[in-house]
Amino acid sequence: MRKHIASIILLLMISAGYVQAQDLKTSVGRNKELDSLRKQEEAGKDTVIFNSKYIRYTTLKLMRDSVQTIPLDTTLAGIQNFSPIKQPYMPTVGTGVLGLAAAPMLYMPSKNIGFDAGFHALDFYKLTHDDVKFYRARSPFTSLNYTAASDNEQTLKIIHSQNIKRNWNFGANFNRIGANGFYTHQRGDDLNAAIFTWYQSPNKRYNLLADVIFNTLKAQENGGVVKGDIFAYEGDNLVSKKAEPVKLNTAKQLYRNTNIMIKQDYFVGRIDSTQTQNSQNILPTNKVSYTLIYNTNSYNFKKDEEDEFKVLPATARDLVFTNDTTFVKQLQNEFVYSFFLRSKSSSFIKNELKIDAGIRHNYYSFGQSVLKKDKTSFFDYKTTFQDLTLLGALGYRFSNKIDLNLDVQQIFQGRYAGDFLYEAKSNIDIGNKAGKIIMDAYIQNKSPESIYTFYNSNYYNWDFRKDLDRTKTASFSFRYINGLLGLDTKASYYLISNYTYFVQTAPNVINPAQESGNISLLQINLGKSTNLGSFHFDVYGVYQKTDYANILRTPEFYAFASIYKDQTFFKTLKTQIGFDVRYNSAYVAKSYAPAVAQFYNGDNVVFGSKPVADVWIKAGLRRANLFAKYEYVNQGVFSKGYYTVNQYPMPDRLFKVGVSWNFYD
């Protein structure tokens, strides 16, 4: 039902845009006016032809300290990397195709504090408030993105936005993923929809950002193929891999999420503005912000079959039927006052002092249920709790080249009192030739996610684990960027104590565990872009070294390279043709527990690594960008296939095509 409602809303909005652009009540006089306008447009004189520069957008991040808008990116850059789990600078491990469970391959800490339910296996496919773009469109704007790989994978993304008034915009997002995979019962089916609006008062002192987001994420769980290492068998002895038996045939995850956000900012006192080549800023001297967020989340696992291949624990309340649900409702109110002190007469901002002071209140309703097949309950639990968080920030901008910022989040009352995140960051722009330096340091004290301390289901039960302490993380990073040299490098150091994770304690049984010792990790990132005429070389590498590799379980080395050639035909058809290669060193792989949707440290299975190569061609003509891509084109050269998670083979070679098309009127 939610899918149909989202589709109807989107179609009505698109229709409204075209109704606004076309008046169906025609008359002779009106037709003459239209003919005159067409003639002017064809002549190309004294006429505004709308294009991408008339469409700008902002995000919650860009609106934190000012009203900042940036233009659309309509280039060919990166359009072949559309998949959220195949991003070159953020590789993942997973259980198969797009839409199924995935996790970062490299170490990536979370900077959240307070309550966290702990279900993140499908996070890559969620639409969040931070993902929504709020537009300022001088003409109706529609963006269509579609990719297809036969029946194995299809994605659709539609954005429509238009200004109801000069200072009031309304729009909607609609995203759909449908991936059937190469094996039986391996479908990922995700739906995201959002309605958003941005209102700015004529005097630019008041801004209202609001959105409503719907996420429905469905992932079938097949437990892996029965043969284990499917690529170890000689010859192609199957008509199709769909004929391969899998371990589970009815199990599935279903995550539902509805988010509502209303954010209001009011500027008091003088208002300044700045403009660069890519951004436009409206800067307040005093700002009062209020944000209201209401979220509902449900995480459900279902199964109705015997566990013939012993994928799940043998100690279950019901060995055939499972219907486990965790639900969370959150109501958040946040008030922040911001004060900015800066010079009046300057062509750019310098000697600016910024102070933020605020408070955030969170109210949670949390529950879990374990249902029998007759709809009665094995277990039913509900509770409510709340917390108060102190928010603070202090920043000083010496000039448009140097700044220093301190941010504080401290939960001082409630169930998670004692959690905190203190962060300091500095940007130093040495110059166009010398480059830019970014330094970042933070200290975090974070309670374990709820799934580690309390969980009841058909297969797993642990009640109020009080032996797990807060995870403490201290980090420092140094980043150097030089656009002239095409260089982007970063070194990060992490010191982690009380690291919490899942570990196998018996065959197919996992439990929360915590490493009380201090874990050190050094991560070095290096990116380099080189142009030789029409040839381009982009390389990116990550080196990680830790003294607890068997716990963190990430590769020591990861590399990505993209080599391509630019070519323009007929003065307007821009094309790029090239190939991408990904590689990571051998590492002890994680395993996956489908009944609780968690990656864990299980058998010490080491996956050797071979390069994975994709070839592609992209073309851009006017408002449309197209690409064709052959993923894993080298399958069979170095290996017959590969794994990133124990027992779950990754996809075979696959041909994909896609189009990105923007409409500005």
C-alpha cells in the first residue's frame, strides 16, 4: 500500500509541474503570445533558456551554520558507480547482490552516541534526512536515473522539484531497487520515497526545511549455497546457478522506517552574504534553530521451514516457524542558539567567532516480540526511556583560509548518561599551489548498541548484559589536498578500548563479546589523479595496520584504479571509455548470521584476493548521460569467482546499462 501511495504522490507532483507550465484554457490571443515567445526562443535573442545553473540545492549539512546552496553536478564523473555497495572509495563486504546485507570492508567507526538499535546490515539502501536535497528551482526540475542488468538487477531513481513560489520549493524522491541475484532465494527489494519542502521568507531571515521519508527494505536470506565453495568445482556442470540448492528457502528480512523532520531557522540581526564559483552563502549574526524529528522503525525476520542444513542455532523455541520483530519509535526535540561575531566591512569573511549552545531531548519507545504461527507470543516486551544531550560548538575563522572548530555532544541525563563526543577540526588553505590541510581529532565514549545488551528472539536470547562497558575511541587524522597536483592523502590513527563485536561461541551460535584491551589502528589513504592529454589515471589506495587483525577483520591493503580516455564527437557528444580495477589483500573473513542480521567473527577462513576489473563506456549529450558497463569482465582469468563473506559467493560477470536524464522545464 505504501508503494502505491508514494507512486501516486510522485506522479501527481510531476503532473502539477507540467500543468503549471501549460495553460490548457487556450484562446486566440494567448496563442499569438505563445507563437511570439517561440519565435524569440528560436531566434536565440533576449530569451532565458533554462539549464542546470538555474537549479541549486542545499542539505542539512550545508545549512548548519548558514544558508549555502550549490549547483547540480551534470558531468559524467562516476555515473558508472551507481551502486551504494560498490563505491570505489568505500568498499564493502556482503552476502551477494545489491539489496542484501552488506558492511564496510575498511574500518569505519560510528560517531553516534546514545541509543542505537544495532540493525545496520541494510543501511546502505536507506534514505535518510541527510540524503535529501532541498532545491531552489527557477523552473520545474525532474531527474531520472535508471540502470538495468537483465533480470539480475534494476534500479530506478526519480527526483522532481519545483518552486511553488519564488521562495518556496516542493519536491519528491522515489527510489527502487530490484535484484534477483544469481542463486535461488537471493532477491533484494528496496523502496525509498520522500516528500520535501523548503520555504525561505522574502527577507531571508526565516527558513523552513521539512521532509517525510519512507523506507521499505526486503532482503531474502538463503544461508549460502549448499556446496560451500561453489567456485572450487571443475567445469560448468549446471545449466544455471539457479539450480544450485541453497540452505534456506523462506527466510527473509523486512525493515520498515518512516521519518518526519521539521527544521526551522530564524536569523536575528545583520545578515551577510558571500559567493564563490560553486556556492552561495547567506550568513547570519544570530540564529535560533528548532528541529523536530519523529521516527518509527521495525526490524523483522521471518522463516517457515526446517533448518535442514543447520544454518541457525539448534536451541530455538520453534525449529520451523520464526517471526521476530524489534520496533523503535523516537521523538526528538532540539533547540540551538548560534552567535556569530564578524567584521562588517570585508570582501570575505575573517576574524569570525562562532558559538553554538543547545539542548536535545530524545524520547524512545522500544519493544521486541517473538510470535508463534498462531499469532500468540513466546515473548512480548515494551519499554520507554529518554535522555537529554548538551550541544555546544566554538569556532574561529581567522580568514577565508584558516579556521578552527570545536564541537561537543554530552548526554547528561537518561539511560545513556555519560556518553559523549568531543571533536576538534581545523582547515588551513595554504594556497592554490601549496594545497590545503585538514586536521581532525575526537574522543568518543559510546554505549554498546542495544542488540548487544538486550535481545530476545526465536534463536537468540540475552537479557540486560551489564558486563559490557562503553567503547572509548580516540582518533587523530591529518589530510593534505592539492588540487593542482591531483593529490589527496590522509593519515588516521585510532585507539579503541572495549571494542564490542559478535563472536561465534558454538556451531551456528553467536554472542556479544568485548575486547578490554586497547586496539590500535593506523589507516593511510592516498588518492592521485593524473591527466596526459585526453587520458586520465585515477588511483586510490588504503593501508591499514592493527595489532588486533583477527578481531577487526579488515584487509591490510585496498586499491582502486580507473583509467579512461576522453573523446568528443560532432562537437557535442562527450564520451569516456575506460576500465576500473579493484583489489584487496587477503584477510580473515567475517561470517553472517541471518536470524539476527549481524556480521560476526567466526571460522578463521582466509580469502585470497584477485583483481576484479570492469570495463565501461559513458556518453553525455545535452541533458542525458548514458553508460554501459561489463562488471567482473576478468572472471575466469585469475579465478572463477570470489567471496567477501564466508559461505556467500559474490556475483558473476554482468553487463549493465544506465541512463541519467535531467529535465529543467
